[in-house]
Amino acid sequence: MAHWREEYLAALTVRDQREKANTNLYDAYAQLADRTSKLATAAKCASPATAQGEAQPTIPSPIVAAPRKQRSAEPDSTPTDLLNATRADLSEAQRSRSELQDRLNRVNAEVETLRKKSLQEGRRINNLESERAHLKLRLKDRDAELKGKAKLLEDFQDELATLNLQLNMAEERSTRLKNENQDLVDRWMARMGQEAEAMNDASKYS
């Protein structure tokens, strides 16, 4: 039940980690953009300053300080080279940003897919919960019905056993009465035979 929630939270955690991991890159990109803007402004100012260098030798150009620092480290560097290098760095930063944006879009799409899936799974879970409650209620009713029918069957079997016992007792009584009746008939017939013989004997002497 909690599996989809864990996946959803894990995806959000991965997204946050990726965004936080790229914070330095975004800051560097902003700094490069500012630096490029300043260099572009300095390059525009460099041309008139060079043209007026002979007339005003004592007035320092506002962009001379930066190139001189570069020249101390790289004697052959020029403002144009520095501008090209900065543009290359900016291009690389833009390319990296595009890759990160693509990754972010994929993560967002995946998160959205998981969110939709979680909603679908949530609705499915609710439906299954309702169906389970309904089935439990029906099963409870069936259990009660089975218990009632089992009780009726038990009562019927007890009644049937009682009727069989009464039938056996009635059959035994009937058999006993038949035997007694036959005994009485036999005794009566024997008595009648004796009386008939006695009458016959009496008639002979008379």
C-alpha cells in the first residue's frame, strides 16, 4: 500500500538534490553573464580611449586595469581574447544549463507521471477498499446463513432420529402384539379342539 508513496517521495528527494546540486552552476552562470556585460561595455569604451591615447596620455582608461592584470599572467592576452574566452565560458555554461534544463524537464515529467499514477492507484485502492468491505459484509451474511441452516439440519437430524426410534418401538410393539395375538389364537384353538373332543367322547357313551 505504501510502495507508491515511497517512490513518489524518493522522486521528489532526487529532484531537490539535483536542483540544490546545480545552485553553484546557476550562480556561476549569473556571474559570467555579469562579467560578459561588463567586458562588452569595456570593449566599447576601449576604442575611443585608444584613439585619444596620444592627445590625453595622462588620463587612464577605465578598462586598462583589467587587461593589465591579464597581461601580467598572460602576456599575449588581449581584451578581445578575454572576451572570446568569456563568451566560450558563457556558451559552455549555456550548454550545461540546457542539459540541466532537459534533465529537470525529464524529472518533472517523471514526477508528474508518478503523481498521476499515485492518484490512479489511490482511486483504485479506494475502490478495492469499498469492494473488500462489501465482500466482508456478504461473507458475514453467508456465515450467519450457513450457521442457521446447519442448526436446522441438526434439528432435523435429531427429529429424524427420534422418529426412527419411535418407529422401531412401534414395530417392536406391533410384533409383540402379533405374537401375543397368535398365542391367544393358538390357545383358543387348542381349547376349542379339546372341548370338541370332549363333546365327541361324551356323545359316544351316550
